[in-house]
Amino acid sequence: MARAPFSNDIKTLRFLAGEMTQGDLGDEVGVTRQTIAAIEQGKYSPSLEVAFRIAHVFGKPLEEVFRWQVDQDDALL
Amino acid sequence: MSFREKMLWTALLAGIPPFLWYFSAVGLSLAVGTGVESMSIGRLVAVLIGGLIIMLIAVVVVSLLHRREGTMVPDEREHRIESRGITISYHLLCTGVLITIGAAWLGWSAVVIVHIVAFAFIIAELTRVVVELHGLRRGY
């Protein structure tokens, strides 16, 4: 499986949110710690619902948490 | 390692030995030409029930030891991985059904056909667990 065509700032946002752990974020979002780790590493693309839930936990709009990689976007066209 | 992964490892490690022992013995008998005579539906059923009981006890013990760590209810990533395992397992099961139909068409005895069905079921189930474990290990 290719890496997700977007990057994310979840690790930084967790740090800024009082060094929140992956497990804490997973509990708030409703997924496992391993799923948060896979999303952070770009191994797994979350559903839109989980992406919005993650953004909501940090009080940020979706595009400040997940960013589409322009070069990969061009490659798809 | 997640709770789900621990449960799957437990089911795999507890489930393999009885079935491996029985079917390797049947395979060896077939290799030396005494296989069909040594096969028994009663013994197969005993191994299946015994294997399931061993697996069940192991899973219950491990789940009680780790009950605070999580749940077997899959989240969306685990559900996707589980679906992949079920899909591959389904194809193996279909292959087993086709082999069974072929065996019946060739006029093989009921005891051999029952063994083929049981073997296909066990292989399909173990494959599902292995595929799921592989997905959980690599993350997707």
C-alpha cells in the first residue's frame, strides 16, 4: 500500500495539547492507540469522520491537521 | 501489542497444535498408503472439539488477564484489516468446497470428504487469523 497522499501534524498537536499520548487521543476519538500511531506515520488513511474527530479534539479545522501533498496530487492527474 | 492482537495470537498458538498433530498424522498415513484406513470421523470430531475447547480456554484466560487493556470490538482500521482476512479466508473456503465436490464426483468415501471439509475450514480460519495479525503488525 502506498503511503497516504497527505501529511498530518497530529504528533505536534498532541505535544502542544499538554503532551497528550496516542492512547489519550485514541480514547477521545474512539479508536485504538495503534490506529492513531498508524495515522501519524501515514500508514493508514482515516475515514472522514475520524479525521474530523481528531481535528475537533485539537480545536482546529481539518486542513490544519491534515494537508494534501501537492506533488502526489499532480502525480494522480 | 493491542488487546485484539493478543487475542488473535492466543487463538493461533492454542489452535494450531491439535490440528497440526492430527492432520500431519493423517498426511503421514496417506503417504505410507494406510491413510484412508486410519481416518475416522469420530476421531476427527474429537480433535475438532478438543482443539476448540483448548482455544476457548486459552482465549478466556488471556482475555481475563488483559481485560483492562481494551476490547475485541474493532475500530475502523481493525475492521478493514479483519475484512481483508475474511475475504482471503472465503476464497480458501470456496476452494475447499470445489475440492470436496471433485472428491464426491470421484466417488471418494464419506470419511475422506469430511476430512477435506474440516481441513479446508481450519486452513481458512487460520489464514484469516494470520492475515489479520500481519495487517495489525504492519499498521494497515
